[in-house]
Amino acid sequence: MSSKKESAALVGVGAAACAVCCAGPILGFLVAIGLGTALGVAIWGVGALIVGAVAAVFVVVRRRRRAAACVSEGDGVALVELTERTHR
């Protein structure tokens, strides 16, 4: 064999060894990033749902209290007097 073929084979073996040796830590790092992202999305998502539920309950209770406060004590009939429109 020529020296070029031997050096190419040596480079190929070195690249394969590097890929085998470094694949585990690289994949572990990528998995850690993925799990951290999933956990962050889950935590922020649950937090947003809780805040949204509390805000919705607050708004509903507030609207019901306002609606209850606006109910008149009478029989529910309001008398309206119609008048003629005067021109200016």
C-alpha cells in the first residue's frame, strides 16, 4: 500500500474512534437539553394554567357580584315616559 492510503485509513479509523468515543456524551448532553426544555415547558404551562384559572374565577365572581348588586328591589318593571321631541 502507498503511504496516502495508509494515512487515509488511519484518519478514517481515528474519525470512527472519535465518533464512538464522543457519541455517548454528546447524546447525553442533547438528551439533557431536551428533558430540561420539556420540564420547563411543563412547569411554565402548569403555572400559566393556574394563573389563568385564578383570574377566571376572580372575573366570574366579580361579575356575579355586580349583577346581583344591580337587581332592583321592585317588581322588575321600569316605567318610561315618552315625550315629544322638540326641535331647536
